[in-house]
Amino acid sequence: MYLSFKAVEVIDIGSGGMITGFRELTSFAGDFALSYVTVSSEQDAEELATSMVEQRVAACVHIFPKVQSVYRWNGKVEKNSTVMMLVKSPTKSLKSMTDFVKKHHPKHHPSRGCGIVSFPITEGQHDYFQYLYDATTGDEH
């Protein structure tokens, strides 16, 4: 015999402590990703982040000004300040988000790209995942 369990959230408890309402919870593990994008200035970051959220290719973008970068370029170790953006978006929309960033990134270079790296989100609070979903599908928020 196989048992199947579904996660539910109780939304109403009637008199006598009986559950009178619930909703099924959907697992969002892996449905969203964090993407790391860098730009040269806070203004560029704010403009790109605003466009991404307005166009719903991202639910939320965090901007971290003045991140120090150390990297090798043309055989030399380089150091400079950059602005880091942490983008939260649906995994199924990563190509759309990446294409959007490439098109609107102020310093996109065809051979080097614009430094987008993405990681799936595998754990998190269900309500927050629901917010990310709603913010990118237009259902709420």
C-alpha cells in the first residue's frame, strides 16, 4: 500500500476546534532562482532593476553598491568597484531574464557578456515563494 500526503495550510478552524477550511500548498523548490548581475553604477542598477520588476522578469532585485571586485583580465590582476544586483526570478524564465539583461545592460559586450550567474533556490518559506510567483505572474502585489 502506498500513502500519498499533501501539504496543506489550515485557513479556518470552526467551533469545537474542527478544521473547516484549508488550502493545498504547492512545493516551489527549484522553481525560482537567484541571479547575480553586475553593473558599473547605482543609477544603472536602479534603472535596470526597475525595468526588470516592471516587466515582471524579476520579482525583486537587491542592489549592493560599491562591491570590490578582484579578477584577472588580459593577463593582469585588476581591482575595481562595481554594483552587484541580486535578482529573484522564476527558473523557467531565466532565459527571458537573461535576454532582458543583455538587451538593457549598459555595458553588455558581445564576447564577454554582462556577467550573469544564476543559482536555483531549493529551500525557503512557502509564503515568500508565493509572493515571488505572484509578483512575476501578475496575480497579486
